[in-house]
Amino acid sequence: MRLRLSLFMFGQYLMLGVWFVTLGAYMSRRLHFDGAIGLAYAAQGVAAILSTLFVGVVADRLFAAEKVLCVLMLGSAASLAALAFAGGSQPLFLLLALVHFLMFVPTIPLSNAIALNALRDPAAQFAGVRVCGTLGWIAGGILIGSIPGAALTRLPMLVAAGAGLVLAALALALPPLPPRDRGRRFSVVGALGLDVLGGQRDPSFWAVVGCAFLISIALAFYNAYCNTFLQEAGAVLTVFGWRFEPAAIQSLGQVSELGFILLLPLVLRRIGIGGVLVIGMLCWVLRCALFSIGFDGSGHAATGLLAAGILLHGACYDFVMIAASLFVDASVQPSARSRAQAFLAMATMGAGVTLGSVLANAIYGAATVSATQHQWVIVWAAPGAIAALTLVVFVSTFRRWRVAGAAG
């Protein structure tokens, strides 16, 4: 059973990582949709908000989760295949991207719910299953990044569509999770976790949530434009005679995630949640500085500095997003934890990513010199400034510095 769950997680994140990373470069270099890259990534944020409601209505009340997962994977595969051949029309391309994200994003909480329900000891066993997802993302990046020029073709989307078909069949072999809230009245407020807010008076809680929200805006810049940035910089690494292109280089970020997520519990015990979040925000400022120094849009790129910025991804993500999730979980009653996590996801991966993608799209457009040249110092100055401002606000408002561990 754990093997099936692990294989599904591996395939699910391979399916996402194999094309999501290279989407911006593909839209810019192949389709010449340079001004719409951020809008395509914003569709993911919109889907993150709507998927919370979808899962609450359909999987919790009407149908077994594994059957819903199968249908969603089929829809994800079909929409990606259509997206691969929709290069003639920018509005159609954006519409199909939205349809795909609406299909795919709900599969993440669904697969998590199935795994958590099936495992005998979720606290001890889930991390081992979920880490296979990170390995899948790394495998997808290395696969595409090892094939010369593949990132600028429709191949990543077709590979992902094929993976979706396999996952649809595998979903039916996952442990069953029947609907548990059948007949129970549905509440939009409850599904989004907004009912948790009424009794929350701790300023440190809001400092952490606000920090995660603002950093998710910076994360949207990275997700949407890092691959385009590396493509324009001509970043390539050669290891033992094997050439790795930007998609493979970016997978170093997920490799660092594996290390930092193992390091997180130790650092939490030593310096508390406040210190962890400060480190995460400082790493964001440092990453944007390395990107700006490594390649400004003209001249030779310092690939080592760019790779160093990517290797900071583990600290940038785990020390903010995962740490914030742990703090929120420890700050509410056990009965409200699921709704609190839904609220945090809506605020970060929903509202934050949507706002950040739209903002990144506007700044990228303003920094465009030509189709193949951009003022990248301007592009990376924005998320760097956001992270710096977030750090100042957080240090000024957070109050629970002396409390150790996940509770901050």
C-alpha cells in the first residue's frame, strides 16, 4: 500500500515538474507570448482557491476520493495534450492552462488525504511517502534538462500528459477513501478556513500568516520567470561530460529542499520559529541579489552564482512555507487544524501566488528590452524588496521569540 502511494506521489510531482518549470521559457521563446507568462502562472493561484471548495463539495460529500482523483487525472492529461497544440491563440492557451490547473491542483490535497487516511501512523510515515513527490519533481527536471532544446518544445507537456494517463489508472488502485461528510451542510466560509479567524487574537499568528503571504508573492516571481531567466543567461552545467540545461539546473532547488526539510526540526529546536522565518526571508534577499549579480540581462552570466541562488530554494521555501504551516497548526485547537491549513493555503498558494504572478507579469513587461533581452536586475529587485520589507515587518510585529519549537 505504501509503495502504491509513493509511486503515485512520484508520478504526480513528475507530471507537474516536467512542464511547469519550463512553461515560461516555452511561452517566451517558442510561442512569443512573452507578455502573458505571469498570467498563465496566475491560473495556478486561482485554481488553488477554487480547488479547496471543489474538494470540500465533491470528494467530502459525493464520491470516493480515489474515483474523483482518477477523473481529475484524466482531465489533467487531456487538457495538457490540448495545451501542447494550442500555440496559435494566446487567449485559448491561457484558457486551457486555467482548465488544466483547475483539474490538477485539487489532486494534491486529494492524494494527501488518501495517504493520511490509509497510513497507520501518518505522523511517522507520511514524510517518507511525500518525499517521493520531491524525487519525482527532480526526475522530471533532469529528464527534460538532459535533452538539448527540449524545454522550448511541446515535449514536456506531452510527457506530462502521458504521465497523467498512467496516474489515472494508478489512482483506482489507491486505498479507498469514501465521502465522510455526506449529507452535511456545506459552508464556503468553513471550507476556506475563514471561520478560524474570529477567535484568533494573537499578533504573532498574523505576523506569520502575513509573512507567508508576502513571501508567496516573491515565490510567484521565481516560479514564473526563473527558467526564462536561465535560458536567456545561457546557463548550462556540464558534469562528467553530461550537459544539463536550465530545467535540470533548477532541479537543484528540490535537491536542497530534501536537505533543508531534514534540517528544519533541528533548527526549530535551537532557535524557534521566529529565527527560522528570519533565515528564510534573508535567504530570499540573498537569492535575488545573487540572480541580479549573476546576470543583469547583458554580457556573460556567472552560472555559479545562479546555481547558488537556486540551491537556496530549500531554505527559501521550507524555512518560510513549511515553518508557517507548523506554526499555524500549533496555534489553533486540534478540531480547527484542517480549516486553519485551508486558510493558510488559500492565503499563500491562492491569493499570494495569483497576486504575485500578475505583479511579476507587469514588472517583467516593463523590464523587456526585446523578445530575447530583459533587464533582469529590475525583475529580481522586486521580490528581493518584498522579502526585505517582509523581514522588517515581521521583526517588528512578531512577539513569541523566546518560545522554542513549532509553536514559535
